[in-house]
Amino acid sequence: MNHAIRTGLLVSGLGLASLLALPGMASAQPRPPAAMQETMDIGDEPGRVSGEEATITDGPYARQMVLFRSNEAPGTVVIHSAERFLYVVQGNGRALRYGIGVGREGFTWSGQVQVSRKAEWPDWRPPPEMLQRQPYLPRFMAGGPGNPMGARALYLGSTVFRIHGTNQPETIGQAISSGCFRLANGDIADLYDRVPIGTKVIIRHKATL
């Protein structure tokens, strides 16, 4: 791991492979590539256990308050996928910043959506496209510490994408997913409590100057 993580991780026997934002963002609808039909990546490991307390505690991806210039209202979520950061606007030129994992090459997208649903310890249903590539994956996995969706999920509009936890906190800062945004379980639990349904979410590939 490149960053200190308070984990309490247990690896199960399954062993499956696996600062500045400026105004002027147009209210664009999300336009994910047509290939983006998966919600998990080939590197995810169903059955690997990561507790709700797993949090990035050191380095640039640790949760922290930062300077952040934006005209967005406090509470707005802004994601800069190229920088691997998610911001919650606080006002007065500041934001709470979280380190995230993002979509791998070919699975990045941008746009504006709202949080349409929230779930604690969400269930996982791998989509058909993923099962075709990885037929050994379970067709359904109930929510819990061994679920790749992690401790919490924020569903993004009517898309198949989510901001969710992970049972692989060492992947924070990497481009590994199929379009979703992942946080360590302790961080997604913190974000979940701060972000109500209906919150505006702006996804940008990188900060604009």
C-alpha cells in the first residue's frame, strides 16, 4: 500500500483476482461511454473483508479540509477524477476533500447529476456484461463487510454509477473501476452522513482553469 490505512482487514479464502475548482461548469447531462455497463472491476474481490472503520489516515488521500474556490452552493459534491479527489463544498473558499478511486481508461465520464438514492451496506448484483467476462462471480451478494460495494452507496441519478465504499482501500488513488467512484469504508460512511438525497454532484475529469 502506498498510503497508511487503518484497516483491520481480513483476507477471506475466496481470493478472487483482483486545489482549485473554478466556476463556469455547464449543466451538462452525464455522457458515459456506451461501453460503461459495469459497476465493478475485474480487480474486485468478493469475500475480502474490510470493516466500516477502514480509513485513509495519511498522505494526500486522507480526508481533510482544503482551500477550494467555487461558486457552487455549500453541500455540493464536486469530483475531479483525474486528480482522484471528491470535494464537498463548505463555502468561504473551503471544501472537505476525500481521496477516491475512479474509472480506468475508457471508463471515465463527466456531467451533472443528483444523489437519487442512498443505501447502507448495499447488495451487489454484477451486471450481465461482467458475468460474461467473469462467470465465477456470484449472481448476487448481500450487503456486508465482504461485499465489494463497501459500507455505503450514493446512487447517481438514473445512471448505473455510484459513489460507494470498497473492501480494497489500497485502491484509493487508482483508476480501477468501471465508472463508479470508491472511497475507503470509513470515508464513505462519513460522506454518507453529510450528503442528503437530492444533492447536486458535478463530475469533472480534471480541474478547469
